[in-house]
Amino acid sequence: QVQLVESGGDVVQPGGSLRLSCAASRSILDFAVMGWYRQVPEKQRELVATRARGGYLDYADSIKGRFRISRDNVKNTVYLEMNSLKPEDTAVYYCYALSASGGVEFWGQGTQVIVSS
């Protein structure tokens, strides 16, 4: 069983920055895709940023130029660097991984980000 553990969520003022981390219980090279989604109450979970094993990056239009996904293969950790944060970025952020076969999805427990003055 794969575990994904997020950290780094916090309360930050508009214009501020945060870095979220997602530590996997096994090599992140095993996954076809890893990334981040977010969800606010009464709305569907939405894609924020993903990175495929081949290096393809996918970013939501709303965060392009402000967020960046990266990873550390040695630490088995994926990061989400968030800059110029806006109140509308407030959400629970979930780490996501897709198995190499593409048949199984894994989710972390979520970390709360609040952007407020």
C-alpha cells in the first residue's frame, strides 16, 4: 500500500509564498504521474499541477506562472512551490499519484492552505 503524506499548509497573506511537500512511501519513479489537486467545500477537486514520468508538466490556467511542481527522487518527495498567492488559492491541497500501469490512483490526506489578510 502506498502512502502519500503532505505537509507545508499554512495561513499566509495575499502575495505570500508557501512550499508544499508530499513524501511517498516508495520510490516516486514507480509512478506514471504525480502531482497536486485542490478542493474547496462544495466544489469538485481540481487539478493544480502534475508531472508525468516522462517529464510532461500540466498546470491549471489559474496558477500558471505562480506555482511550480518539482521533485526530489532521492527523498521520494514532490513539491509544490506557490508564489503570489491569492485568496482564491485557499483550499485543501491533495497529493496525487497514478500507478505505473495507470490503473490505481493514490491520494494523500490533504493539507490546508489559507490565503487571507
